[in-house]
Amino acid sequence: PPNIPKIQLSHTEEPKEGDNISIFCSSSGGPAQLKLYRQSQSAAIEGPNNSTVLLNISSIQIADAGIYICEAKNDFGTERSTINITVK
């Protein structure tokens, strides 16, 4: 399987309503297709092999809070990492 992907938030503190944030999804090691999506939604952002996928949220709202998933997939399997984003 691919290496476990890394998911990071651009903020070191919990974002407040109205903040602009970025969520980064990356994977190192062998070739893997990356996908970043919110747990409760089917729409995903996909990137080419061995890239970083970036989701920018302008003026974040409480409705944007939730679990976001970074998924790395190749012919040998799938690995996922999650981040729980809360908004003040």
C-alpha cells in the first residue's frame, strides 16, 4: 500500500468564523493518487500522483466544520488520514 498520507491545516489554532484556511494533503514514497474530501460529502479534490492536494476555504463558517479525509491510493491499496476541523 502507499505511505500513510499527511493532512495539515494552515492554522496552528482553531479557526474563527470568517478566517481563510487551507487544508493540505500530501503523500511521500511510491506513486499514489491523492484525494481530499469532507467525510459527509461525495465531492473530492484529486491531484496527480505524488503531489500535494490543497483545499482553500475562504471565510470559513461553522457549517464548514467537520472531518476531512486525505486518501492515498495505488495498485497495492489505500491509506487514509483524517483531521477534525472545528470553528469558533
